[in-house]
Amino acid sequence: MKAILRAPLALLLVTSTLPAAAQAPKPAPTSSSPSGSAVVGTAPQAPPGAKPAEIQDLRVLGPAAKDAWQLERLGVAAVEKNELGKAREFFEESWKAGELPTAPYNLACLDAREGKPDAAFRQLDRAVAAGFDDEATLAKDTDLASLRGRPEFARIVQGVKANRVAGDAAVVKEGLFVSPGRAPRAILLLLHEVNSDPMAVASPFMAEAKARGLFVAAPRGPARSGKKRFGWGSADRALDALKRAVAEARGRAGNLPLPVVVVGAGRGGKLGLEVAARTPGMFSGVGSIGGVFDPGPGGAAAVAGLRGIPVFLGVGKSATPGLLRAMQQGRENLEKLGLKPAWGEWPGSGEGLPTNAVKAAGEILDVLAPAR
């Protein structure tokens, strides 16, 4: 198994091993940990300060028993405590709840540990069919060492590589690119939350974008995230996806030097803020709906790309206390660095789009791309 992929964007990958995906976000790990460890796919972000997942009996989980991400986190916690039988139960339930590609991958690792190679390959085949595409982990995961000498392993490697190629191509191929019907004055880059899709984030913005003359670009995240939903994958892969989406939008808009406004929901919002902060000049405005961003110890240099452009932070009023605190703390830290982000709160309980997403879209664009 591999180190947990539950990470914010950084412009460079950083190796890290975490005890559970529910911990505070840290830079995305690679698979170079010295021993195998369970993996949770790119799940919805946990607010800073969140407690690690604890091992529990499925019978007392309540609503969490239907949450694929939480079930997988619990499997991770069980692996960390070497309770592999309980980990297997959680990973199997996670697959039933959400068909996350990482669930059968983790089961394959358990099978390999237990000396059951045929069962492990069946699980790996299922992981590939569900979209597992992490070549680096497959190549280095110590749990799979006993399988690499078998001829079947080449089939798994090719399947994983094919998934990665297909996912990268789908960023544009399965994204939404919509002209306002006249010469656009800017590009609106919309980033969906994890376990979502381009249409979900784009729909609330379409009417406002057309009225304001904005060319809409809503790329698809390159990573599969269960049941035809998508995620952004590792840091470098997510950044590459954004760059290709912007290039595609520019080409379709006539290769004009248009400014780019980026708005994202959940992980998409965090992604947009982090890219904007570290890439001065890439965006002319940035908004996040429920995507936590904190500049951290980097000080002024960590937000260089946010200076001189409008920034909007918004969140559902009924979001979890942890998420609300994290969003507010991020806002306060930006203000300490001299930025003045606009703030919005709307009815809603999740980390992504609020209940009245159309109204929120209008308020966000009033700040980032005011109508002329």
C-alpha cells in the first residue's frame, strides 16, 4: 500500500506519510515511504486540526457506513494499527459505497501480504477497471513486491499507464468549454470539487458568465474518483490540468490575450487559490467556495500571486465548525499579509457549492468580473 493521497496543491511534490486521510492537509506524498501503508484517494479535504480517523466497528458508524471516503480512512487507521482483518472489512465496504479505485488496490495489498497472489491480481484488475492510475505507487509499493516477478504484473502496469493517459486526455476532452456568443472579455476557469464533475460546478455560473461576456472553461479532473466522479490527483498533475484547460480556452476564444478568472468549489477552490498564490500573473481574480487556503509560514512570498487581484472566499453557513473555522482563519491570515479578500456566507452545509449556487455565482462574479 502507499502513503495517503489527501493533499493540497503544491507546485512541487513533497514526500510525506500520514496516519489517516482525515488529518490536516499536507503536501501530496509520493510512494517512497519505507514500508507499505494504506491509501485513501483524493478525498474531500479535512479542515486543519481535524482528528485522525479512529478504528470503529461498522455496526456503530451510522451515516459514515455509507461514506466511501470515511470507510477508507477507517481502513487506513486499521492498517496503521496492523488490524488487517478489520482494514479489509472497511475497504470492502468502501468499494460497495463508492467504487473508489483505491479500495480494491488496498485489498490487493492485503492479499499480497497474506500470500494470496491470485486474489491480489483479481483485486488489482478491479482497481484498474475502476480507474486506478498511480504508476509510481504501483512500481514502488513494498506490499506488492512478491507480485512483480509474475507475468500478470505487466498487464496491471499497462492498465494503470493507460488509465493515466486517458485521464490526462479527459481534462480537455470531457471538460466544458462554452463561448458567451460574442467576443469574450475574459476566461472563467471553473474547478469542480473532488468526487464531482465539470457540469456540477459550471451550471450555476453559465447565465452570469454569458451576461458578462466570459468564456467558460470547466476542465475535468484527471483522476477517477469512483462512480463516474473525478478528482485532481497529485500536485504536478493538477497544475498541468489547469494549464492545459487555459490553453484550450484561449485557442477556442481566438488566441486573444484574455485575462483568466478562476473559481473553484471545495478542493477545486483550494487548488485555484494555491496556484494563483504561487503563480503571479496567471489569474486576474480567484474565488473559493469552501476550499480552505492558508498561506502558512511562507509569509508575503506565499501569496505573491494574490496581490493586486480580487480574491473571494465563501462558505456554507451550516458547514462543519471545523471548516468554518479553517475558512475564517485563512481569511484572517490573508488580511494580516495585507490582502483584503471579499467574504460570502450562504445557506448550505457542505464544503462545495451552497444551496442557492446561482445566487452565490452572481455575488462571486460581481467581485471578480463585474458586469460592464
